Amino acid sequence: MHWPLRRVAVAEQSMQPALRPGDWLLVRRPMRAGRPLRIRAGQIVVARHPGRPSMLIVKRAGHTADGGWWLESDNPAAGAVDSRRFGAVPPELIEGAVLLRYWPLRRRRGSR
């Protein structure tokens, strides 16, 4: 068993306006390693990039597809790397579901 919560920092602009670079997220992981997490379409998740498993990506779960989840960027114009580029992500590569953004505490309107 491992700790069910994890902190993750957003590094890219692919999830703007919902998430911005510098945001810190609290992510819920499955209680037991190897056990898939229940995900709903529309949830923001953290997954391992299928071609580069050491790299974490933050994306929105679009829908289930053959072999996994279709993960999409909210801002594909930012040069986003998502399922449009690498296809469906197998469930075992989904690290967790984002519970909340905890930093920064508040955002000013229009700030980046």
C-alpha cells in the first residue's frame, strides 16, 4: 500500500484556463498499486506519457476508447501533447485524479 495523495506541479499551458503553469495540485491515487482508479469523463487526471513513462501529464479524461482513456488538453493550441498525438492511454498509466488546485490560493482576474 502507498500514500493515496500526491502533489503535482503544472508546468505547461495545455490545460489553460483551468490550470496554469505554477499551479500545484492534490491528486488522489488508488489505495493499492496496480489497482485501476475509477475515472469519469470530464475529470482532470495525471497520467504517465505512453511514449515516455518517466514524464507525467495533466489532462482531461474525454472518453473511454479501445485499450484505455482518451486524454485531452483544454488548450490544444498551446502545442499540447495528448491522445490526438499518442492515442488512448492504458488504465495502468493513469496515476490519479486531481482533487483540487491548492496553490496559488487565489488568482487575480486576468493574471497568468
